Amino acid sequence: VDSGDGRVGCYWHCETPAGKAFPFSRGLSFYKVDSNGKLVFAREIPEPAAKPGSGGLALAKLGAFLMKFVPDSITFPKI
């Protein structure tokens, strides 16, 4: 839901006309519009067909740990 700053996100899935969800058809979307209502940012994140399971969680934990060592001089773009 937009909190007044032109940003919105949503969780979605695809389904048949009968209401049955397609497998691997879920995802997240994030959008941002400027003060004129023009779309200036869009990000679609579909559900992966292959799930890494507990190995993916371990990899995410490792990534979070390693981020502690990234110098403050390195900046990442704001969304």
C-alpha cells in the first residue's frame, strides 16, 4: 500500500478461471511513481522453480555474516 511516497508492493499468483493456482506462479512486485504519476521503478520477483532448501538458508546466513566486513565507503543503490 502506498504511504504517500509513490511506492507500492504486492504479492501475486496466477490462477485458472476456475480459481486453481498454477504451480510456480507466485511472485512479488515493487513499483514507484514520481509526482506526475509516471512509473520510475519496477521490480518483478517471480517464485523460483527450483528451491535451494536449507542450503539456501545457510548461504543467506553466510552472506549476512560477510556483509559485516563490507567497508562503509561502499554504497548500494536505494530502491
